[in-house]
Amino acid sequence: MVSASRSKATVLVVEDDALTREFLTQLLRAGGFDVIAVPAGDRALLILCRLGEEIDWLVSKVSLPGLVCGWILADEYHEHHRGRPALLLSDLDPAEKRSAHAVFIPPLAPMRVLEVLQALKSPEPAQVLQVPIAKAA
């Protein structure tokens, strides 16, 4: 999965909302991943075409502005990683989310993204990153 020249798995995050993209980036880095984060599908597609073997995991919104959506990115990702699912952030109805090549995660569940990636990258039980919750005064 990760080459001997790299110590961490690399995740390509594709999210058009800047706050969500930054939060996912920081969360995944704290969880032990290297992250490349981009706001648009066209930029992500270029990265996948150029660095496909070096991108270990794809996390993308299904619906992105422009011509390149998450489905197209998942197809390109699978050209380099046939047996590995892409993580797609989507509000689709659960009945519409059947795919052997994707794991669907609600867009507002960033901790779930980390949990799924940790579970997928390691055959060992996943370790969930604990984030302290601030208590209201």
C-alpha cells in the first residue's frame, strides 16, 4: 500500500468548501496521514493522472463544481488502485449508495472519514483519534 520510500499513506481530499477541506486536512494529518487537499475536481483529476500510484486513498465529495465530479475521480483512482474503495462524501439516499468500489460517508461526518481510512489501511482494529469536546460554561 505505502511504498518503502514513504512512511505515511497519502490521501487526496477533494472538497470545495474551504473550512471543511481544512478541517479534514488537519484531522487526517493528526491521524497519521499525508494529505493533498484541493478545492476542485479538475485539479484533483490532474493530480490523480500525474501521481496516481502515490495517492493511497481518495476522499471526495460526489457533487463538485465544474465538469469533474467525485464519480469521475473515483474512476481515475481505480485505474491505479483496482481493489481499493474511494471514500465519497454524499447525501444520497442509502438505497442509492450501493457500490463495491466506494464507501459513502455523510459530508458532515469528518470523524467517520478518519475512522474508515484507519480501518481500511490496517488489518488491525482501528484506533479512533480522540478529539476533546469543549464544555459550555
